[in-house]
Amino acid sequence: MTIELKPERQRMIDSAIRSGAYRNSDEVIATALEMLAEDIEDGAVSEARSHEPRSTLDEVEAELRALGKLK
């Protein structure tokens, strides 16, 4: 599988590897996914994400433009 990362995410992975805590990007991502799985099991993710907007500003603006409500 190929995943395209935003530069800030790649910098985070590179920093984690440089710290010596991880040998490669696979270890960083595996650890992050394991932590996410634990948070999901604990219900922490659904609670934290329930307060986040569901759309980005760009998505909302695009939708408003498509509806003719924004120029």
C-alpha cells in the first residue's frame, strides 16, 4: 500500500526515528495505530472526535459555491 503523507506528518515520523525510539517508519506507524486502537477501545476517540467539525473550511466553501450561495 502506498500512502501519501503531508510534510508535517513526514517530519513527525522522521523526528521519531531520529530520536532513536524507532528504527523505521513502519514501527512509528504501527505504534501510532496500536495507540489509536487502544483509544478506540476505551471510547476516548469517539468522545474527542465528537467535538470536531465534520468538514474542513475548504469543503464547506466548495459546497456553498456549488449551491450558488458563495462567490
